Amino acid sequence: MSASATPDTPPAADVAPYRALSVDDFAHFERRYHLAHRFPDFEAGRPGGSRCVVEGRIAECQPWPGCQWVSSDIGIAQTYESHALPGAPAHLSIIVVLEGEAELALGGERCRLLAGQSALLDYDVPDDTLLDYTVPDARLPQPLSARHVAQPRVRAINLTLLKTPQPQASYLSSHSSPPISPWLERLALGHGCRRLSLSDALLRSLEESLQWPAGAPGTELMTQGLALQMLGQALQQGGGMDSGEHRAAETAGALSPRDRALLARVHAELERHPGRAHSLDALARLACMSPSALRRKYRCRYGRSLFAQLREFRLRLAHRLLREGLPVQEAARCAGYRHATNFATAFRQFHGVAPREVRREQ
């Protein structure tokens, strides 16, 4: 139904019925998936409301906590667009188009997917001052959006993983199988999208999965297996890094002493002044590196992106200020956030509680 699916509550695991969805029906998805929808044909003066937009079958399940699987086999009667709202949680999504086409846009990058093509999306909570979001002539990051043109049939799979820590299923947290969280960091793009190339064998299995009854015995396990294969193939392709960055990450120990000293200088700057409006170019000058080299080498040295590190420093500062008695808005401002909604969303996802709950503990 959308570029990425991040519902507040898990859906029922019933066999997907055939449904016809009107403009009015999309209001349900807007609340549940933190989306806004636009209908260009209707906005041009043609009435919407009960007009059919999509009809077909849509199945949803949760392979494990914090992971959402949506498969769809639909016809699109009217072109529509989906736009992520500020309340949408940070997440990674793998989108696979098996038939038809879809157009995605995130972080200034656009991607048109045709049959047999897939993409990895990395969506972060909008924050008008975070370093990876600085773009020419714009303070806010480009939002996540998708355009679904009218077409007779679209078959697609959407695998979405929340970036917030989630309890893992027992077989995923065993010694022989690593937890999901470290994989998310390896897949991170820094608020953007890139194409993936899934194997023909996996694409055939995904095709077959569209015929599985959601409530049948074994379906949940088979869906979990496909989800892990999708993640595994994305990781094999370097996750969010291109091949050169992937090779560099594998040889992080080869960073020169000079590089390590310069990276420590940048790290200390972020830690000392998390509330400042840092720019990638300014930090690159501090490190005596190009912006791309800084991003690559910082990840090699510290195992995470500059953006992730800065966000952690800011949110830890905000928590300390709240514990010291500062009002929520003042703590947000000191931590570099200018919009209360963005701050509250990021704070809740990182600390697991709302900012006002920290205040009430005093």
C-alpha cells in the first residue's frame, strides 16, 4: 500500500480477502502507517470519496517483533501518492516489485522499480538540524514518498524493520544466529535509497509466497525464512555502502594513525557540542578529508555513521537536561532540535519514554 509500512499495531493473521479500497478507506492507512495520501486526478476537480482506488489482495504479518511483512496483488484504478508524516518511526525497508511498477523518492534520490527489481530504503526521523540532512537550499530532509500510477496489476513485497530496539524471537537471539539490530547498522544508508539485486531463486520464492494462505500452519516460518534471505542478500551486497566502502569497512584496522587522530577530533567535536548545527562539509574540513572519505572512515573507526553518533549524543544530552529540570522545549533546543514533534519522536524511539515522562520523574 505504501513505500514502507510501519504500523502501530500488528494486523490479524487472516487469509487476505479480496478488497476494493476507496479514497475514504485510505484514511485508515494514513492513521496506521503515519502516511498522507494524495490523489492527483481527484484533486484536479474530480470527486473522490467513494471512488475505488485499489482492488485486490493485501496480506500482512510480523515475522518477528519490530518487523513488518506486506504482500500485495492489486490493481490500481486511480494514480495515488503516499508521503511519510513526521510521526513515522525510523526504519529500513526492502521493496520488491514482482509485477507492475512503482516510483520511490527519499533523501533527494528517486528510484523507479519495474518487475523483478528491488530497493533498500533507510528512513530516519526528520530533524532539520541533523548533519546527514544538510542539502543545498533546504533545511529539512526530503521526505519518503511513493507514486503508484494507475495500472492493471501490481504484485509486490515490502519488508520493513523498525530501528528501535526490539525483543528478538528465541531462535534469532541464540548463539548461532545474531540479533537483528547489528544488521540494521550495517544496512544503513543515511536517509536515502539504493537499488538491490535479489537472486532469481529468491524472486521465484517471493512469487510463490503471494499464494500462501496467511493463517496456514508453517506460513509464518516460511515468511521468516524469506525475510532473512532478503536481509542476507542485502548485506552481501554491502548493505548501505557501495563496493568500495564495503571493502574499506572490512579493513578498518588499516586506518593510519593520522586518520585515527583526525577522526577522534571529529568525534570529540560532536560529543562536546551536540546541539550545534553541524554540517558535513565543516566536519570534513576539521578532519582534513573529503566528505565521502570522512563518512566512510568514520564508520570504519566507530562502527556507525556520523548521523547515528550525533543523534545519540543529542538525545543523551537532552535526557540529562530533562533530569536536571529543564522544560522539554528548552532541552530540545539545547540539544539541537527546533521542532518539538521531531524531538519527541526521536527521544521516545531512543530512550523508550516520552520527554515529559522524564520530567515527571523529578
